[in-house]
Amino acid sequence: MTHPSNTESSLPDSQASTELVVDVGPIAHGGHFVARHEGRVIFVRHAIPGEKVRIRLTDSGEASRFWRADVVEVLEASPDRTHHFWSLADSIAAWRKGGPPVGGAELGHVTLQRQRQLKSEVLAEQLKRLAGVELHVEVEAARGGDPVPDDGDRLGESGLGWRTRASFAVTPEGRLGMHAHRSDVLIPVHDMPLALPAINELRLWDVDLRGISRVEVAAPSNGSRPLILLAPEPGTDAKRLNWILAQLPHDSSVASFDPVRGEVLQLRGRTWVQESAAGHEYRVTGEGFWQIHKDAPEALVGAVTGFLHGGGYLGPGSTVADLYAGAGLFTAPLADAVGVTGSVLSVEGSPGTSRDARKNLHGEPHVEIVQGKVERVLRQRPRTFDSLVIDPPRAGAGKAVVSQLIDSGPRAIAYVSCDPASFARDLGYFRNGGWRLESLRAFDLYPHTHHLETVALLVPAA
């Protein structure tokens, strides 16, 4: 049962900020929790199932199928609620000061153990609803995280200091900022607790960034030189860029970039960072994709190769493909596994990232690097593979690509996914095509957020 607040008992209109009291139900995909008011679904952020909370509607309307809201007061708290580590992302503290919280740490008020349970519930619900598979998988903790004494979490970790990449907007006053969830509201920030210390130590929030619209930072977990990417606003001249450059730490590389064209121009140092994983070194240019969590590359490579080796789908002489290959995170260990008697096809759509892959794999003659969309490459170069590794973007592979993958006749596919919904949808396509889910692991590579990573082993059902 839900109740209107004491101050406002009517349904909201487009101009009013309405508060309601609701009982919080299960978690939904996307970091929301389901509540109801007079039969209407409300997706509530910053809650925990079983709580009674006061919420502030942030997106509502009579014609809307559902509303959105933030928690502003907890009336009956869950035992899994804990002190939020970041005041700017704490919904209750932020709204008390008159505005929304920053996005990106929407589960920071939940103990880490409960966060992983909630993510397991989301994964199970998506698998059942979209793929017709009933399966519960425990989400595995990331290996990183500084100890937090007496925090009540049996895992004894903070879930902080893991991001090797961070993205920021810039306020009109030239200060580093982040947006509220689904909002144009831009909030100045003075720290980023989820980021590696190397990112915070740059102290970019002390720099006057007027003339810049966006800032991207990459700080490799191996301690190599960080890269600061600046996206200049139209009309920002070289004099202004040079003035900003002089304010940035001298031990960092700095480049300007065009998010639309993907162009990266050197301002100081390198336009790329040097990453390390699975016994290999990787060059990653500009905004080129790399796993964000410092422990993610090792964890995911281990899961993928473990599945393929364990099933006898990968070994000397094997023919394999790494699709959506990025800079070659999986390609390099696959090349090690198949040896010079085998072959690896690496396919990546981004021209810049594909160039990185060529540099990273230049000493491997049995590796073929192809730049292009996966569906086009598979259509133009039909081949048979012993096994495939796919790591598609958040939207997933899609029905057409799944059909092409099945037609290529592999004995197994290792599917790496950062979105349980798109993965479950694609799994449904595989099942309709006569394949089955052999094994599945889930990783909490995004602590304090709703995101999780999965690695699946898919094989023909027959």
C-alpha cells in the first residue's frame, strides 16, 4: 500500500514537485526499484527492497506509463542500508540541499554483499523473461578494493578506487562536473571515489576549464602515464588550450579530441596509454575501449580462456575469431593458445582501435586484423571456426549477427556482455537457433552501480 505525503495528496502535474510515501518492491534492470502508487508503477532510485520511503517524483505525467523518483527520506530502513561513501551521489543528502544527486553511484547506499545479490536477481529475471532460461548465478566480487575496517560487510572491501577511466562534463564556470541521472543538471565535483588514486591526484577540479566541454581521463592500473583528453568547445583557440595545458600536471599526457569525428590531436606527451593484462602490453589510443575496472581484463580473459580450454574448444592449431575485438585484449591470449599452427581473426569496427590492435599484435603472423562491422566482415569473408569470442557493445550482437555466428559453424562461443538485458535477448536468439547455455559466470566489475559483466559459454544443443 502506498500513501500520499502529508503536504501533497493529489497526483502530480507537470509543474509541481510531488513527494509520496511508498513501499519499495524488487529491483528492476537499470538500477531502479519498483514501487506503486494507485496502480501506477514508479521506478525509484536509491532505495532497497522492503523499505518504506518518501520519494520525490523526477519524471511524471498523467499520460506516462510509469513515473521515476528519487528517495528523499527513509522511514523504514533495510538492514542492508549503509552510509553512502559519496555525499554528491547520496540522494537524501543531495535533495536536502535542494538538488538531485550525481549519477554513477546509485547503489552506494547498499552493502556490497546485498548489491551483488540484487544484481544476481536482475540477471535471473532477464534470463527468464527474455531467454526462457531459469538460472540463478552468484555475482562474483571483484578482487580489488581497499579494506574497510568494521564496515559490516563480510567481504571486507570498500568497492572504491577501481575505475581506470572517468568521464566529466564542464560547468559554465569552467569547473569539472557530472550530470544527474537522466538530467541536464550539471553538478561540480571535487573528487571521484570510484576512480583510481591516480585520477584523483590529477586534481582536475582545481583547473579553470572554460573553453572545454568534456574531459576524459585514463589512468592505467599498471601505473604508466595517465592521459587527459580535452574536448574543446567550438571557437576555443590555441592560446586558451595552451593556457589550460600549463595548468595540468606535467607528468600526464594531454590531447584534444573531437567526440564526433573521433580525432585525437597531441598537445603533450602521448595520445595513448599503455595497458597490461594477461602477460601482454596493449596500446589504447584516445577514447579507445578498455575495460574500466582495474581487475576486469585479467578476470574476463581468465573466464573466457577457462571456458574454451576446459571444453576442449581452444588449443594448438585451433581456428578462432575475436569479434568486437577492441585493442586485442582477448586476441593476444587467443593467439598464445592456438600457436603458430592455428589462426585468429580479429574484427573491430572502430578504425582507431583497430589500428591499436595492429600495433599490439604486430609480431603475430597467425593473427589477421580486420577493421569493419562484424556483420559485414562475416558476410564478405565466410569461414568456419572452432570457437568464437564476442564482446559486443551494450546493445548486444542482435538477431542478424547471432544468425551469422551460428551459420559460421563454431563448436562453441564465449560471449562477454556488459548488459544482462541485451545478453538475455541474444541468448534467446541462440536458443531459437538450436544452441544452449553451457556455463555462465557473472562479475561485479562496477561496484556501487547497477552494472555487471557476464561471460557465457554457448554450444550447439545437439
